[in-house]
Amino acid sequence: MSDIYILGIESSCDDTSASVLRNNVMLSNVTANQSVHELYGGVVPELASRAHQQNIIPVVHEAIKRAGIDKSDLNAIAFTRGPGLLGSLLVGTSFAKGLAQALNIPLLEVNHLQAHVLAHFISEGKPDEKQPEIPFLCLLVSGGNSQIVLVKAFNQMEVIGQTIDDAAGEAFDKCAKVMGLPYPGGPHIDRLAKEGNPKAFTFNKPQIQDYNYSFSGLKTSFLYLLRDKEKENPDFVKENLNDLCASLQSTIIDVLMIKLRKAATDFNINQVAVAGGVSANSALRQAFNDHATKSGWKVYIPPFSFTTDNAAMIAVTGYFKFLNTDFCSMSEVPFARVTNTF
Ligand code: KG4
């Protein structure tokens, strides 16, 4: 079979990204981030859509140029259909439709969460790449989602557990905000925690059924601790910043790992992957590696560039769909909400 060239387009939140793959090999991956949201401590949907509109043409153009191909070489266009911010998704979806129609090539609609899981199958052409064997479990942790996904096939995944309120990334970001750290707070907490004592403060861990998560209680108890301590000492946060970050981070990771370990035991699966923005966290990566040694897990941790939103993961998911001739029609519309299977 001759090579397949797929253009992937991602615009679900605040990153405009385009990537070209030859089969599952990444030729380019170009992302424009939106710094405008830093001022507001979170993503402002209307501003995100406007920035996507400004970024989409240069980003796609650059991705095709860096791949060293002509747009007429493309076999199909994959785009993020959801979940995400509707206004943002509309920009990528409309652009993908327009370009596919102009080039007279098929369209592939991609679920953003499925793509995070399949990011493990992007090849960068390096000799030591390893990919999970199916079936495997994937802990999908990002700013908007915390899920345990059972991957039965490239196109058959079941969410066996998920957060009933806030996502893990949200817990990092919201707690960072109350400590006065910039948005997004996750990477700052990760950095500061390296100098702190993870046992300095204890927070209640949620007691939730099955493989589900909850982070809103942790967020509230963190807020109350700060409020009470600041009454006694207005400099409490400044004086204890590293310990607060280390203790919070270690609690979030404990909560994530307890349910993941339970799922791995109950489903008798030892192939375990992690994906999504929070998988960049160094302590979470360490917890995965510790488990590989202790429990014989085979762990799969993505390169940093594929942890956050990127179009290479959209293109690789599109590639698997292309092989199944799983194309979509021009009338497909974006969706905002998370689904339980994908
Ligand atoms: O997957 P992602 O890029 O997109 C969204 O879901 O929006 O995830 C972003 C999330 C943010 O909450 C950010 O704080 C978190 O990933 N994050 C981290 C780290 N790097 C990014 N959280 C903890 N430690 C990190 N090193």
C-alpha cells in the first residue's frame, strides 16, 4: 500500500495546532498558543475562538511546509470534533471542511479524548520507540478530564471511571490560583513541589465509588486551610509555598494512582499508559515508573510534546480511521460534551 498523508487539525480549547503525518510517522506538528488568557486566570471562550481564527491559516500553512509536501499530496484531513469549547471547535471544523472540499479529499472526525490515548502511537521515527499493546488501561488526565479508559481496540474504548466534578488539572490550576501562581498552575506546582515536603500538610482524600474520581472536596479543603492559616499569619502561603505545592501534588497523585491500581488489578491488565496535560507532571511520571518496578506494570508515558493538546494525535487517530475507511460527511457538527465510549 502506498504512503498515506494525513493533515490533523486541533482547535478544541486554546491551542491552534496542525500536523502532517506520513502513515503514523510525524512529519510536522505546529502549535500556536494563546497567551491572551493569562490575564484572566483561565481560558475565555470568546477570545479563544477569535485567536483560532487568526491562527488557523498560518499554522496549517506552516505544518504543510515543514512536512516538505504540497497540499495536493494530502490523502485526508482529520479534525477535532469534540469535546471542547464549541466556538473553538467550529473554527477547526469549518476550516477542515473547506480545505477537504477544495482538495476533494475525505474528512475524518476525531474525538479529542480518544486522540489523547492514541498519542502513544505517534512515531517520531526514533529507533527505541515503544507502544502499548492492546488491551491496555490509560489514565487520561487533563485540564478538563480525569478518566480511566479501557482500550479494547484502536476504535473501541470504554471510560470505566471518571471525575464526578473537577478534573485533576483543574485542581492543580484552581489551587495554584489561590496561592497567587500564574495560569496554568500545574507546571508551577510541579516545579515548586520539587523543593517541598509532601508530608507537610494532609488533605482528605475522596471516598468515591468504583473507578471514579472527585477533586472538588480537595480543592475546598485546600482553600479552607489557606484561609485559616492566613488569619494567624498573613505570610503563610509565601513562607510555606514549596510544602503546600508538594503536599497538594502528592495528594492528587495518590488519589489518581489508588483508582488506577484498583482498575489494573480488577481487569487483570498490566499495560498501563498515561495521557493528557497532567501527564507532564514529574511526580506522576515517577509514580508510574515506581509501579513498573514494584508491580511489574509495563508503563507508557508520552513525550512532553504529546502530553498537551496537539494535532499529531488528531492526525494519528485520523490515520487509523482512514485505514478503516471510517470517513465522515460534510454535515458533521462539533460537540461540546464528554461521552463514555469512543
Ligand atoms: O490536556 P491539556 O493540555 O488541555 C486541557 O485539558 O485544557 O491539559 C492542561 C492541564 C492544565 O490543567 C495544566 O495545569 C496541566 O495540564 N499541566 C500540569 C503540568 N503541565 C500541565 N499539571 C501538573 N503538572 C504539570 N507539569
